Amino acid sequence: MSQFLEISGLKARIDADGQEKQILRGVDLSIPPGEVHAIMGPNGCGKSTLSYVLAGREDYEVTAGSVLFKGQDLLAMEPEERAAAGLFLAFQAPVELPGVNNANFLRTAVNAVRRARGQDELDAVAFLKLARTAAKELSMAPDMLKRNVNVGFSGGEKKRNEVLQMTMLEPSFAILDETDSGLDVDALRIVAEGVNRLRSPQFSALVITHHQKLLDYLVPDRIHVMAQGRIILSGGPELAREIDREGYTKFLAEAEAA
């Protein structure tokens, strides 16, 4: 089976306080079309850095390796080109945009991506109809589209707003960077259902999480354990339950001994 995303020997660093810090130390990861994979690992192991590098955040420097996305060199693309190609990143901590209307922001983003894909733009009426339907499925308050982006939103509202953006942008590959962080059980289920509605042979996702509960709802095809900037172990959904019971110590010790 051809791979949707193929990461080989990826290394990346960041300049922190005038010092270069190597974070990714040789990541190898393959995700086939139609599959949802999850990455788990201790704090500081490079999970979020991987998501930023894939999305094209400019303050991270790739020093080695390659990333192919649907056969294209992802690392050679600008962030907006990656979005147009179908990549979406849901942030761990979505930022507030004072003075920017949520609906206007979302319609601008959707139409920019549609233009890049050669699709017709959505007029205001068509957009609002789709957005209101998607917001209702996520149990979002009706006025959230009228408010400024994430301003005054609770943690759960911000994460639902991220999933709303993902739904409207229709990506073929989504990266969820700890989208479950700070969510109660009901919000967790609603966010997971939003992701599951997108699942198809043309959609894949990489879910970064600390919590096995989200994976109960998503039921990923593969689980990967990350430590010290690389993938040290991969397995099926049962691996997440083992981590939930025993933590990471056992796996870290086995990786160091190998």
C-alpha cells in the first residue's frame, strides 16, 4: 500500500535563547491512506515539534531527513501550500484573535483553500448554511460564529472551534496536537465524533495525546511511542491501554537497552 505520509530520518532543531537545541533526532513514520495513527510519549519528547515541522512553522529548522505527503516533498512547500494540499493542524493551545470575526475568518480560510484547489468559492449564504450545520453537530453555541476568534472561549469551546475549522476546510490529512487537553468527558466525545465524521479512504490523521480516553473514541489503527526525539515503539490500540496502566518507564528502559 502506498503511504499517505512518509517521514524518513527527520531531524529538527530550534534556536532557544541563543542556543540551538536538537529536538527531533531521526523520526521514521509511515501513515497509509485512510488510517488514524496516534503518538504518545512523555513531555518534552518532541511530539509537538513534529506537528510544527509538518505544518511548516518557520522557527524550527530541519537538519536532516525527508517528508513525503501524497508523493510530494512536504518540506519544500510553504505553510499555505501545505494547507492547500490538504494538511491541517489543530493546535494544543489555540490563539485568540481580538477584532477578527470567527465566521469571516473561517470563510476567508475556506475560500483561500478552495481557490488553491480549483474549486468555486462559497458565497456568504452558502458558507453560513454549512458552518451552522457543522457547529450544531459539535454542540457549539449559536453565537460562537459571531464572536471574535477564540476570544472569551472556554478551553472546550476553543477545541470545538478547531474541529469546526477542520470540518469546513475538509483536509485530507489532519494533525491534532493534544486537542483533548483540558476537555471534560462530554467535550472529548464531541471532538472525537467530529474527527470520526471525516474518516474515509481519502482522509488520514495523526493524533498527539497523553490520554488513552480520546483513543477509546477514535480507535486509531496504530499507536506510536515517542521518546528523545524519535519513535521507539509502535503497536495496535492495546499499546495505549498498556501505557495507561504502566506509564512510559518500561518502554524507555527497553529502548535504551536496545
